[in-house]
Amino acid sequence: MNPTYSGGRNIAMKVPPHQYDETVRFYRDVIGLAQIEGHEPAVGFHFGANQLWIDNAPGMSQAEIWLEIVMDDKDAAADHLAKAGIARRDEIEPLGPDFKGFWISSPSSIIHLVDEKTGAW
């Protein structure tokens, strides 16, 4: 039986340091999105039904969008995705030993967090 997947509510925008402050200013001051409080130093905004997290990502040359997929069984999802030939990308960002999820890359190189939890980062 395959695991059940759905889109998570979190979108991460990984931004190089030279673009970070202006990107945060754009969403906060120009677009006027409400900032998510209580997660400092992380910067996030309410983005409709989603949450948009702006991450300062040293070492990156351009911004990337990372998406979240939630599922009901981490081990079944890992097996299902491996059998489908989907690349695991756990090296890109540590999640911690108790985190019930992992990173993958879509065929078009979009990074996805596959998360057994309810989707809260």
C-alpha cells in the first residue's frame, strides 16, 4: 500500500545573503504580508493558506523555492519514492535525529521536505 501524500502549508525561499534583506523588505513592506511572530530569528509571512519562510542561505548564488509534502508514514514514503527512482537529498540541510521526514528532489530539481508531522517547522 502506498502512503498518502498532500501538500504542506510551508514554502521555504532560500535566498543568498546579498539578496536577503531586500527580499524580506519586499514581502513585508512592499507587498505588505503579515509577518509570523514567535519564530525569530526565522522570518516567515502569512501567504494565503500557506506560510512563506525566507531563509538566509549562505553559499547559494540564487534564490530557490523549497516545498513541503506531508504524508502519513515516513518509512512507507521513503520506500515508495525510492522505488519510483526519486532522489533523496538528505545532505542539503540537517533535520535532526527525531525529525520524521527527509528531503527529496523532484525530476526538475525542486527540493521537497517530505514530512510525517503536521507540517509545522
